[in-house]
Amino acid sequence: MARITASVYTSHVPAIGAALDLGKSNEPYWQPVFKGYDFSKQWLKDNKPDVIFLVYNDHANAFSLDMIPTFAIGTAAEFTPADEGWGPRPVPKVMGHPELAGHIAQSVIQQDFDLTIVNKMDVDHGLTVPLSLMCGQPQAWPCAVIPFAVNVVQYPVPSGRRCFELGKAIRRAVESYDEPLNVQIWGTGGMSHQLQGPRAGLINKEFDNDFLDKLIADPAAAAAIPHIDYVREAGSEGIELVMWLVARGAMGDQAGGKPPKVAHRFYHVPASNTAVGHLILENP
């Protein structure tokens, strides 16, 4: 059977992608950010998966405000980087895994989660920036990627508990796939930030690090955080952290296994107008 071997959590700040694409990663402002991923790039080479199930949010590129699915799974064979207004990022095309994606869709829907099945879509920085942070600038991404978009843009958005339970369903789906695939699940977005209004630029280091602590040792407590706390404490865009709970719910300890091993933890302020958080957890 297939197995989820690790989960990766990271911010997906668009300015990080621009810094890489424009050759600014060694500038003093950006050096500390990218240094936090040096370990991660080597770790991914040493722990190369067959498939990455990548949880992210679309930023009105694949979906407009005319139609916003709560949960959407990409089932195509390939996904093109989106033009977000200044041209698509100069990164490789994302190659999908239609067979596993279709199986996950079937299984998760039968577990009473409603997914939108997307057979064609472009993927924006929410998906490509995490790949760049973990893989650098390769000619091709090292493995297949299944995009999984969560609506955290237009209210109402799914609860943290719903996302956490969805992760458990995804793990069950992966483990019922009849092929010995090594699968990693990545949760992206966050951490604390607000892009507009009087609190634009808000960063809450205490909340962010407490969330990381909970995610590692008490994910059920993290899943119980209400929406209003994300907005109040982490800014209007801090709600993106619910996507990390999808990945955390898919780890083996949530099915009676041993607690995950913390392979790497990193936190840095600032990167553009946000905090950058990063975590790698390995299933024993």
C-alpha cells in the first residue's frame, strides 16, 4: 500500500518566489529566510517521495470569486504555473498523479467529505513557492504533485477541526491505494499576517510559535482554535494556518501510531510583510 512518510509545513509568501526568480536570494534581507531551508533541501533529496500531496490556497487564479470550492483536488496529468498579473513564474510545469488523485477523491468523498474534482487548472505561488523553497531551481520538480486547494480567501471558510479530520481521511485514502508509493503531505500558507486595513503588517511571534508547539505536541488543541482567534491574534490572513492542520491530521499518530519526529523547525521575521514558519515532521 501507499504510505504517508512525512509532512512538511511552510509559508508560501509570493515575494519569496520573486526573490528567487530575480536572483535576490543572497541579498542581506533575504539570506536569513533562505538559510532556514538549507537543511530542508538536503532533507528532501535524502527523503525523496514518489508523490507530494500539496495543500495550498488559490489566490483567484484557478478560481475566481464567481466560484470558490471549499476543497478542490487536482486530478490532471500536469498543471501550468499561473500568470498572476506579471507573467507566470519561470518554474517547471507541475506533473500530477491522476491515478492516486482519483483514488483519493473517490475514497475521501465516500468518507463524507465533499471535494471538487478539478481536471484542469493553473497553479499559483501558493503551490510553486513551497516547491521552490524545498527544491531550489531545478529543470523539473523531483516528483509528482497532487494540488489540493482549500478556500481561505472568501468566508465562510472551513474550520480547523474540519481540516484536521479531512487530513485523517486523506491518510486513510492513501493507505488504501494498492501501490507502494512514498507520499508526503505538505501544508502551506501563513503564518501571522494581514495585508490590508489599519492592522496591515501585523505579525504575532508569540501566537505563531505557540501554534507550532501545538502542531507538534497537541494538534487537537490547534484544531480547536476558533476562526475569530486566528483573525484577532494572527491577522486576517492568519486563517491560512488551517491548511497546516490538513497535513497534521494525516500523520500516523492520529491513527494510533507513535508521535512524529521533528526533523526541522524554522521561524523568521520578516519576509515581505509576514512571518515565515517552517516545520518538517517524520512518521516513525
